[in-house]
Amino acid sequence: QGETMEDSPSLPPSSSSTLSLNHHDIISKFDYMGKVKELIEWGNGNINSTFRVINEDAEQPDYILQLVNDNVFPEVQKLMINQEAVICHGGGSKLFQPLVSLKESSEENGKYLFRNEEGWWRMSEFAAGYKSYERAPDVVVASQAGRTVGTMIVALSDFEVDKLHVTIPDFHNLKKRMEQFDQAKANGSKDRIKEAEDVIKEIDTIAPEFLGMYDAACSGDLPLRASHNDTKFNNLLFHPDKHVGIVVDLDTLMPGYSIFDIGDVLRSGMISAEEDEADLTKVQLNKEAYDAFVSTFLETAESVLSPKEIEYIPLSGGFMSFMLAVRFLSDYLNGDTYFKTKYSSHNLVRARCQVKVCTLFSELISVK
């Protein structure tokens, strides 16, 4: 969603592409192993242009070649500095796909970026044998997800946060998102404001709870951590023979709070429907998957979490779904200027769905 709607590299190819001389020249700049057989457009992401490099040598890995969208990420060098630092830290090399360095680095490009007239290119190893899901298909995968996110938080628990560059300012700043929402209510389409009256009221009613939670986090209730900031479920990849998966799409690596990474997995992976489901009766919480995730997450990460972070786990799914609802509805009131839409009320439908998700997590807490 938003700036980081980049699908996992393990998704099926969108279409085939012959290996152009230009692409061959780009690939040749990187210090990869084997020999290139073909290049295939990969996934259906809306941000970066992604290709799978098929290796002719079966003993060597395939690779992912990406053209980074520098309209969304204008400071690509800083983005890659973040990724290199995190991948090289502690157990990061087992959690994240290894980057492929250039044959010749430079002061401008660094070790991992090649620039031509099209923009900035990078290469990483392809995660062979791993699979992605839009949501947890069963408790086994939900458990793997809990262990994977927990392992990531443990691995980065001693990372010096001030070494990370901010790649998207205010990405999860709920106060800023609510200011944008208030502006949309004041200046947006009158017809759309009337059409969305019900969900506007719902958001205004529950906003104080989550604004209070965000203020408390920023005031020291939660430790600032090296955070992925976009752990929607399909950014976790799982292998049938491994208990811990890997985490992809690291472009939003920034300082953040554990509720961001925990909440996005819960919001996207433990709900029975797509985030734009119009029939809200189909939007239900998968309680078994939720319990499985939380159980293995705590088994893995409890030793590095503060008491407040543990307390906030059940609140985090509601927090992240609420913020996404605010963003969807703001865009709807403003005339759909940000998120891609398939029909005129798409963002309104998305907002209603995410408010329902938020309600489901609130009900879960009240039952407990």
C-alpha cells in the first residue's frame, strides 16, 4: 500500500522479456555467479521495475534485478546504506536477501548501485524455494510468520537506530495523517464527504484512542528501533523446510516502533478478506492464526521486548488498520490523487474495510 506497494520477488512472473543489450550491459556491472540465460519481468509491483535473472548454471542462484523508482525514493543511496547496514548486522544475512555488489564500486554509486540514463539499478539473490501469501493460509504459516518477525526484532535489537536514514518522512506519523484527514474533510469533494459521512464519523470517534497510543509511543513508552515499516504479509517469504522465513522489500527500513511491524503483519495476514472487500460480513479475524502468530512471536522475541511493547501487541493490528483507513479515506475525499483505484468508490470501500478490521482487533481486546 502507498509508497511501498512492491510485491514479493517470489510471486509469479507478470510477462516474459528477451534479454536486451541494455539489460545485459546493466547485469554485467554486477559481480554475480554463473551465466545469464534470460531475463523475466517479475511480480506486479507498482513502485520499482523488477526482473528475475535466470541463471544458465543450475549450480548458481538466480537473481533479482531492480530499477529503483527515484520519484518515490529520491535518495536511493541512503536507502541502500540502510539496507547494507541491516543485512550485515548480526543475523541479518539469514533474514534478508543478500545484495550483489558491483564489480567496480565508486564514490557516487557505492558498492551496490549502478546508474544509467534510466536510473538506479541494484541486484540481489533470488530466494529459491520460498513462497509468499497474501494472508496466513493456516496456523503453521502464521507460526512461521511470528517466528520470522520475532527473529528480525531480536537480530536488530542492538542496532544503533541513529545510523538509519529516514527514506520516507512521516510514513507512520499518525498525527500527520490525521492533519491530512482534517484538511481533506475541509477541502475535499462535498459529494464525497456526504457519501462517506458514516465512516468519517467512525474514524473521528476512535481517533483519540490511537492518537493517544501514538503520542505515548513517541514520548518514550516504546523504544525506537530499526524497523522494517512495511511488513504486510506478502513481504514475508516462507520455506517448507525452514522454521524461520525471510523478509523482503527493505526500502522502508527506518527508525520506528515495534507496533508498526507487528501491526502490519496482523492487519494484513490474520484477516479473512482482501483489504478492499466491499462485503464487510466477509471481513473476519482468523483467531487461530492470530494466536499462533503471537505465541511464536513471544517465544522468539519476548526477551528483548519491553513490558509496554508486549502490552501493545493486541493493539498494534488495530493501530495500523486505523492509520490505513485514514489514508484511504483522505485520498477518497481528495479525489483519488494518491492510491491507484479500480473504480470511483474504491478508496471509500478500502477505508470501510480497514475500519472493520480495526473494530475486529478492538473486539478481540475487549473479550480478553
